[in-house]
Amino acid sequence: MEVMSYSNFREKLASVLDTISNNSTVVKVTRQNGKAAIVMSLEDWERDQETLYVLQNKSLMRQIAESLQTHQAGKGHLADKDTLDEIFGV
């Protein structure tokens, strides 16, 4: 994570926002009063929110854990060629 002062952030606003958007970086903007803020792309923020939703959802986490156990035991469902073609749009 890059850290920069509010003044530096303000001076370079356009280029910093481009870098954040293009490189999925996060910038911590500090102020003289000691308070800080994080600037990140909307796409990254939405992805993080989805991840947090899944991690906080006990039912989904249980399904993921059960699926992992099934996969590790080699007992998972194997899709046929037609199903795979449909999934991948072939």
C-alpha cells in the first residue's frame, strides 16, 4: 500500500486515481491531524464487499467447506461434455 500526504494526493489527484484504477493499488492518504483515509477503485471495493459477504455467511461457508471435502475425497460431480460446452459457451 502506498502512503502519501493529503497535499501530495491533491497535487497528483488525476494520476493517482489512474494508477489506482489501472493497477488495483490502494493508497493511504494521511493528514496532519493524524487521520487517514484509504482510496481504492470501485471495482476492488465491490470485490472486497462480495468476499466479506461470503466469509460472513455461515451457510455459504459451510457449503464451500463441504464442497472442498467432497473434492478432496474424489467424490465430486463430473460434468459431461455437453454441460461443459454449455458452461463455456462452446
